[in-house]
Amino acid sequence: MDINIRVAIIDNGINEFFIKRKLEKSITINENGICISDTKKTDQHQFQHGTNCAMILEKYCSNCQLISIRILDENGRGAIKSIYPALEWCYKNQIKLGNLSLGTSDFRDCEKLRSLINECAAKGMIIIAATANSGFVSYPASFTNVIGVATTESPLTYSNDYMQMGIDTVVPSEHIVKICDEEIKTSLSNSYAAPYVSALIANRLNADATLDIKKLKKYAKEQSRIEMVEGVYEPDWVYKAYVVGREKKSRAKYYFETVSGEYNEIREDIDTIVAFTMADLEMQEVKSKNLIYLGKKDIHNIDVQGFFWSRETRQQQILNNHYQGDGLEVPVVILAIEAAIDSFYILTELKRDFANGGYNAYTMGMEPECVLYGLEYMPEPVTDHEAWKNFIESQVFYKQSDLVIWCVPLEDREKFLKVYPDCNAEISLINEEKNIFVEFSFKDVKFKKKISGLIDSKDVEEIYHIIETKLTEDEDG
């Protein structure tokens, strides 16, 4: 058995006086974002957040080697930007396991943090993270390539909606540890549930160092105190992908890198295959890779050992949703776009414009390719509109979205307007010869704008400003 499993506790430092084994290394992040040796001594009377995490980990996994990476201050506060150099240091120094009893609920941190997490995971690093005690989606805990942890006995009910939260396991956080021969109990907090799971994972890695993130997530779900559904993941895990088969051309960029060439020559460079048809899949060896399948046919006979996503995955999320609210309390914008117009480009640009303006736009389309661009895929609400709407409401609530943008086919606009008949804005983009006409409808105000030639980022930004101005006017009365 390997007795030197190395675990990095990324927190507010560890007081060596309270732990059993000497720290292998203690580092911190300076004001320039560079990892340096941490020479600061932790006051025994200050907030011992990182130390508590270390003691819990040691309690349940005595044969681990701890590394302290201090990115928080003595009060447990710090800038989320310090996570980036901390994690980069970990994978460059072959740290197998990282414990993050912290995170961010700010949607603006999601994209960059997701990219870094996926790179770490592709290089074999396992990250365990506590979800936010507030009960909202937090990063990195909600990412597929992270084992997200919540505590039992929480006064919040969000653990019932673990699929929306990205929670993989719900375990105890109140643990008896010793400080100077005095027994204390750690508080009820997701922060102290995470190192318990880190200890369980460290023990598993001690027994079998070949286990990957998918198998370890399955193991973590098995340890959960509430029953968890296995295999339903958001398609946010991709670091480098091989895209094969038919695809709708778009000027929008995938949220991940792609690798081109003959599959047999590049297979070691990728973690995911993206396929559009069964014929595409039959030509590839997908068993050892993750898979995003965008086709309509059943593929239950395909053997995938990694993460898997298809249209059916979203259906499972909708059907397993437990959230019951009182209706959306944010504006709904229905964007009806003609098929010939590049909807993915418009949606990604519009989402980015809203983000730059400080708004978290829940941006969804009805084509499964949406997931390749970091957009939300929502299948047509055919039979049960209420289940569909409840799921949207749960997503908007937990992700703290400021508005909903729903892209629908122009030809089916009237049908989908019946789902949200009281939408705050209806915008149609129609292609006529070499021009695009944008028709705006805000309650009693209707007008049209002409775009000559190919729509560009400035055109989308102007559409954003019109939406933002009209919706904030409505809010202000």
C-alpha cells in the first residue's frame, strides 16, 4: 500500500501544531499570483478552517501526506483568482488529490475556472470541492470533473436537487477531532463534509491508484447518505475533443479545444469524442473516452467508460427534478431565429454581452449542439409543459440567473409563445435577401431594425443594449 498519497488542502493554511504529521510543503500565493513558500505562522486563536479540514482528513486517512496551499486569510476570505495558480501548481507538481472547501457562486468565474479544472482532470488530478452553504450553484463543486460535496442535516433542502447543483455525495460534516488533547466537534458545514470525502477518496487511491474521476465519482455517490442517481452529468467536462460527423456550421467557438487528424493518430491527445450519428460512432473506438452524442437514435449498445451525455440525459434531469417554485421571477426573452441565421453565434455573443453588463443570462436553445458552446440545451416541451417549466425555474433559481433567453425556431414561434405567453420580450430575426431584419416586441412597443450583410458582434451588442434598456425601463416603472 502506498502510504504517501499526497493531498493539497487549498484553504487558509494549516497549523502544524494541531496535525499528526509534518506538512510536506506549505505555500501561498503572492500579490502577483505566484506560488511561494508560506512562512506565515498561523495564530492558534484565529479561524482554523484549513487546519480543521486537515484534521478531518487525517482522522479518516492516516496514511496521507498533506500540502498546504494558503489562498484565504485568517477570516476565511480571499480572491477566487488565487485558485488558478494554486491548481496550476498542483498539477505541475504531480499532486493527485486536491481539497477545496471553498468556491464561488459568481457566474463570471465559471468559464475560466471550468477550463482550468478540465485541464487538471485531463492530467489525472482529482478535485473534491464543497458546494456553497448558501444553497446556490457554486464553482468548482458543480463541475462534472469535480466531486461536489454537501453536508447531511442541512437546514436547506437543496440536496434534493443535487443534479441541478452538481452535488455527487451528501455526507456528515460534524466530526470529532482533537486539539491539544481536547475533543471538539466541527460545525455543520459543507466545508467539513469535503475533507471527509477527500479521505475516502485518498483511501481508495491508496488501494488502486488507477481509478479515474468517473469511477471515483461513482464511489462517492455510493457513500452518500441520500440516494443519488448515477450517470447524469452536465456536458461541461471537455478539455480536448475529436469532433466527427455532421455539424451545423457556426462562427461561435466551442468552449473546449478540438484536435484534428486521423483518430488513431490523435486519440492520446483527446479526452472526449463528439459524434452526431451512429455511423460516426461505429468508426471510432470510444470505450476509453468520454462521449457527447448529439444524434437522435438509441445508442445503449455503445460501451463508454468515461462521462456520457446525450439528449436523453437532459430528459432525465427534467424528469428527476424535485424543485417546485411559484413561477419565474425574472424576465423571459423569446428569441425566434430563422434557420438560415447563425443562432449559436448570436446566442453566445448575447450571453457574453449580458455577462459584461453584469447580468447572468440563462441562455438556452432547442438544438443539442448548444452544449458545445456552453449554452443550455432544452428539448421541446411536447407533453408536460409544467415539468419543463419547473426545471427551468430550478435552474434559474440555483444558478441565480437574472433573465431567461430562449431561442426557438422562427417557424414554430407561435407554438412556443404559448409556453410563456406573458414573456417580457419577443425578438424575431428574419433573413431577407442580403439583410437581416430584427423585429422587437416589448409589451405595447414594437419596432424593427435592419442589419445589412452578415450579423456581427457589434450588431448583437446593439440588440443587447435594446433589450437591457427596455427591460430595465419596465423594472423602473
